[in-house]
Amino acid sequence: MTRTPWFERRFAAIDDNGLLPGILERLRGTPARLTALLAARAGSPDARSGWSPAQELGHLIDLEPLWLARVHDIAAGRSELTVADLTNRATHEGDHDRWPLEVLAGRFDVERARLVAALQALTPADLERSARHPRLGTPMRVIDLAYFVAEHDDHHLVRLRELVAQG
């Protein structure tokens, strides 16, 4: 089974804000799924073909401030979402490999709790606003952003699972 590369993914708008509680549950559950995945690892996988497990996890941590900024962009009525660094400089320069995976998982858990709290604090009016996604060129509402983040989480959890299986 071949995974679609992240930058080739497209995201259709979600019309039903009633789906947001389920997406929030996915976002809230990512740290637990991550912890379970890390507990299943056996040894240190060879990551020469890409990022190491610590870099994959560090990347998730690195992007949490972007997701939070984008939530605030939409709530504030901005026309465009904060631009991501598509070179992933923070991950490449983050020296994530110096930290035990469990420490990184704990940091991710703290950062993700901030994002979920911000999403839960939004008003019904906030849920109707949208802002243009700079790379995709499409408008995103909060539900679209939350789904995008959940899919990004899963994209990297799949890679972590591959790395764990190599170990």
C-alpha cells in the first residue's frame, strides 16, 4: 500500500460543523496513540531513508504553534492563515534526536492540550469564519483546519509505525 505524499494531498471543505467533536477526539487522542506506538518499538530503527523517530515526533511538536496560530487567525477574522515553513527548518535544526522519545511525547501532549483547549473555546460565530490556506489556496474553516491537523498527525504516525516496524 502506497501512502500519498503529504504535499500531494488535497482537502475538500467540510460543510457540517457537527463533525467537529469527532475530529477533536482524534486530535485529543493523538498523544495516547503516539505513546502506545512508542511502547511497541523494539530497538532503534534505521532512519537513513528519512527522519528518525525523534525527528518525526519533533516535527509534530514543531508544528503545534502553527496550528494554534491558524486557529487564532480564523477566530480573529484574518483573510489568510499563517504561512508554514515548508522547508521544515525547525525540525531539521531542532536537534530532536538528543531527547528520549518519551520526553518528546510528553512535550507533544502538553502542546496538543493547548491546541484542543483553543479549539474548544471557540464560539459558534468563530466556527463559521474562514481564512485562505496559503499553500492550498482554498478557504478553511476551523473544522477544515482541525481535520487537516488530524490528517497530518496520522501521516506522521504512519511513518513512525514504519520506523518502529524496521526496529
